[in-house]
Amino acid sequence: MALWKKKDEAAAAACYIGYRDDAKIPKGYVPMVLVGDEEDGGEERILVHVRMLKEPCVAALLEMAAQQFGYGQRGVLRIPCATHRFKQMINMARKAN
């Protein structure tokens, strides 16, 4: 019974912030690295659910990433956004839906 509850909770989460490098990525999530200013704490690894990629605010971040880092990024996708701003954006997107 607890196993199903964990799966439901994982499916309901829009993103996981601060996952470990060696952790297995759940199905339906995309790994990204939030690259903020030095005062914002540097880089933070996150997992974003694929349904969040169609949100206009996330699409705008992906465009900014393409402009700043280019389309040929190697490894995990880097997003130019501070962690606290990303959390606010995801919360606002979830409330709108």
C-alpha cells in the first residue's frame, strides 16, 4: 500500500529540487541545472516533470537557455534562473492550473 502512495506523490510533484547525482531519474522527469548568480547560491540540480515543459514560463526559460548557452549543451540542460525564482514560477503555474 505504501508503494502506491509513493508513486502517487512522485507523479503529483511538478519538480524535485536538489536531487542527488547518483539518484535514479523517475520516468516522466527531465534533469536540469538551475544556474543563478553567485549570490543566489550558484548551481542547483532539479528534476522537472515533462508536463511543466509546456507552461509558457518554462518555455521562456528554455528560450533564455538557448540564447545564453546555445542548443549544443552537453550533459544536463542548464537553465539561467535562480532556485527561489524557479520555485515561485512553478508554484504560480501549478496554481493557475
